[in-house]
Amino acid sequence: MFLAWNEIKKNKLRFTLITGVLMLVSYLVFFLSGLATGLESLNRESVDKWEATAIILTEESDKSLPQSSMTLDELNGVDAKESAVIGQINAIAANGDQKNNVSIFGIEKDEFIMPNVTEGKEFSNTNEVIASDSLKEDGFKLGDNLQLSSTEERLTIVGFTDEARFNGAPVLYGDLSTFHRVKYGEAAELNADQINGIVVRTDGLSSITQNDALEVSEIETFIRNLPGYTEQNLTLNFMIYFLFAISSVIVAIFLYVLTVQKISMFGVMKAQGISNRYLSQSVIAQTFILAAIGVTVGFVLTLISGAFLPSAVPVSFDLATMILYGLILIIVAILGAVFSVLTIVKIDPLKAIGG
């Protein structure tokens, strides 16, 4: 450690460049991890809020809530501790010049998926809705009368709730009659028993329903089948893993070049009796110091950047994940130093000093 630190202090510019590269790589890794977490949250917030065990959909729906269609009678054949019906439709909500894609949930007020109200009040009449508080960032407020793209029905925001986005869209919660009016228009009364799914809380999933036309999916399975959810996560995670490999290669190249430049010095040190082990430990320690500094600076810069990002940027930093990725970056950097260690071990003192 003594030799490693003294060399860093003596060649500040050279090692600052290496640290800077590691800092930029770690900054990108941390930012991508925050983006992955934020986008993941955009898709699943409202589902996580249910705190449910599973969801029952029609088998032919391919685990898609809007593609599933059943009647309220199916609830009678469900054997679970708690169950809640849900209807869902996507729409564009407008209030003057303000427009936003929304997901409308039709629910029963007395069932467990009813959201908590953080501002305003619960819906009590048809066409009253509780809205995701993310809509407030776009200028929507209590009392707004929303016009929808798919119907002439107008919805009134009577309350707001937190953490309520589904598949990237803010959620509007209303009663089933509101959902039926929005989806079926004048035929709402004829379809008053239509729903899209049944959300359940229970211990075992095997005997929830005996209807072969229905399929029980665990909540995580349902989330993974949301459009684009898995593909999006795989893409961002692949980028992060690729950056780990890049980090290792960058460190390996830098340290290898530095080692080659110091072959004669290492030869003299080995001729004086300094062991390969000591020199190798010095290189590893040097790499650890540089990587730790670079990762720490990248970590701090990421948190500072996150504090100034606009709310429209879907970034959410998970400290546990960031710390894990930071440790991985340090480890892969040390692995990249192995090439330099192998070079040092192979140095012949006599040849290195020109003997």
C-alpha cells in the first residue's frame, strides 16, 4: 500500500486520468441503474400498491389485463381470503390545453385495492375519480373536469393518491359504473356486469378457481408480462453489464501500459530482493485506491445530478443497488489489473536492467 500510494502522489496527472475514466464509467452505470429503477416503477407502481398475491384473468388474454374480459359472476367461484374486481381501459384525458395518457381503473370502493387519498376525498358518485398525483406535475388539479378521447363522458377529479402509475400511465380510479360508461358509452347498462380481472390475496394459488377458462397469475408474473416491461429492463441491464466489462478492459489497458513503461524499475526492485508478491499486491492496492476514488466521486455526482433533474425524467435511485454496482465496479477494476500482475511476475531482472 505504501508503494502504491506514493506512486499515485508522484504521478498525479497520470493517475487522475485513470480515476476520471473510472468516475465517468461509474457515473453512467449509476445513472442507468436509476433510470432502470425509475422506468420499472413507472410500469408497476399501482400494481405494487395492491399488495396482492395474484390476479385472475381469462386464459386467452395472455396475461394482459385490458385483453381479459369476464363477468362479475366469476367472483362467486373464487376461493381467496380477499378478492377485488377491476376493470381497466386506456384513454387520453384532456383539460383545456393539458393532455395526458391515462389508465382508468374501475373498482369497488369497499375492496382492498381502493387507494389511499392523499389530497381531496374519495369518489362517491359516478364519473368522479381519484387521480395519480403525478398528474399534478402536468397542471391537473382538484375539481378539473376531464374530457376523454374515447367517449363523451367527462370525469371529475375529486382526490389524488400517490404511487399510482400503470404501464407508464397515471391511473384514474373510479367506480365500476364510471368504467362502464367510459368503455361502453350508451351500452353501459347492458354491460354492467363486465370486468377485466379479479385481484386476490390468499396463501395458496392452486385452488383459487376451478374455471378452466380463467388463469391465475402471480403478481410478479403479471408484471413481467406488461407490454415492454421485460424488454426494457433487459436492455438497460445489458448496458450496465456491458459497462462493467468496459471498465475492466479500460483499467487493464491503462495499467498494462504503465507496467510496460516501468519494466526496468520493476527489474531493479526484483534484483534488490523485492518479491513478486509484494509488487503484485502494490499494483492491486493501487487499482483499489483508484477505483474506490473514481466510484465514490461518480456516486456523489450521480446523487447531485438526480437532485436537479426535472420530474419528467423517470429516474429513481435505489441506494442498495447503487452500492452493489459500485462494489462490482471496484472488483472488475481489480480483475483488470491481473494482466499487469502477470507481466510483473514474468519480468526477468537481468534482462530488465540490461544485463
